Amino acid sequence: VIGGQEVVVVDEPGVVYRSADGGVTWTAGASTPPFFDAEDIHFTSLLDGWIAGFASSALYHTNDGGDSWTAASGPAGAYVAIDFEGANGWAANVSGLYYRTVDGGTTWIEEGELPGAINVTDMDFFDPSIGYAVGRWGYAARSDDGGVTWQVLETPNSDDMLTGIHLLGPDELWVS
């Protein structure tokens, strides 16, 4: 959800669908990244956004609503999460390896692995500093320095599969 009536979704092969009327009508993007299995998206408007997934190039950018895609240089493999706050962006690999950008995705810096991560499923930032990552077996971690360092958080159950996260505030979040 981008705004009151603007929504963007993606299917597994990477086709982006966008709606400007709250989902009453949908327009499909004209192309998909090659040999791609989509896992996550982050759009700032109906036209400008990123997609993460499984492919030789794991991150793609569009500025025309999915009619064309440009591969990001750097990240490759199985990426399950992507998020942006302004020019700052983060992308997480299923194994916990993550990349960070500070220039809107022009360049990506490999930051290493999230501490204690076995299988990451999602990542979300509230602002350029505060972000969280979640995953299998009750994994949760928090960063307060833009993803440079992470603190593993205790969760109620190490058997839970935490699949999604949405931040309402710096310390207020929903996890599924």
C-alpha cells in the first residue's frame, strides 16, 4: 500500500500489478525480470519500486511500474526482503547475508550476515536508523544504526516461523 488508494502487488514470477483506485481495477507491468521468483517488493509510487527474489541478479528496479527492469549490481542469489527509507535501502538474503545502499540503490554494500540468523524472511526499517529483521525459529533482530550492527532479540517461542514485519513506530511493530 502506497497511499490511500494506491496499491502495488507482485506475483511469484515477478509480474507487478498496480491499482490507483484501491484495487477496483489493476494494470499489469509489461515485463518481468528474467528467470525470477519474486519474494518482496518496495514501491514509493505506482511507477517507482524495487523487487527482490531468487535469480542470478536478485534485486531489480523499475521506474515505469514494471514495464521494464534494471538489475542491481552486487546482490545475487536468494533474496527475500527489500526495504527503503529515502535513499537508504536494505536487502536480506534467506541465509542472513544482507546488503545496504545509501544512494537509492545505485551501489550496494555487502554488510555481512545478520547475527544468529538461520533463515531470514523479512526486514523493515522505520527510518534510516531503526530497523528489524525476522525469520524462522523465532528469529528477530534490531538495528539502531542503519543496519551497520544488529542486536538479536529474545522472542517468546523459538519454534515460530516469523514471516513478516511491519513497523508502526521505532519500537512498535506487527509480526506475523
